[in-house]
Amino acid sequence: MNEEKLSFERNLFIILFFVFWFSDLGSLFFERPDSIQIIILAGFLYITYRLSHFLKQQIWLTILYCTGQFFVFGSIIVFIGLMINVRNMRLKLREGSI
């Protein structure tokens, strides 16, 4: 793991998170088929699992993050938690403790 790969994973998470989040918020105002909702939720779960697994989080924390994605505003808490973990990982990389 290096800073370039960490930055790539973080940027990918941020972009896809907001794409899925705005799509999910749009479903509050417009009727969408259930299949679209399932795709949006699956996307949330995949990007959350991918970043959490990349950061080598404990399995219970990954499960907690993925469970938080089932709620529209719970996903914001997950977003903030993962961004804090990315920052901590970046600090560890700069210190050379990883």
C-alpha cells in the first residue's frame, strides 16, 4: 500500500458515493423500479466493502459500515467514518509505521 493507491481508492469512493447517494435521494422524489433501488444499494455496499477491505478494517467494522448504508442519512456517517480512517492510514504511511 502506498499513498498513490490510497488516494486512488479514496477518490473512487468519493465519486461513486455521491453518484449513488444523489441517485438514492432522487428516488425520494421520483418513482423508480425496485431493480434500480437494488442496484443503488449494491453499489453502496460494494464501494463501502472495497474501501474498508483496502484499509484492512476489522470485519465487525466492515459489517457495521455496510449496515449503515441501508439508511439514507446513515450513509453520511459511514462516509465520514471511512474518510477519517483514510486520513489515519495516510498519517501512518507518512510516519512509516506500515
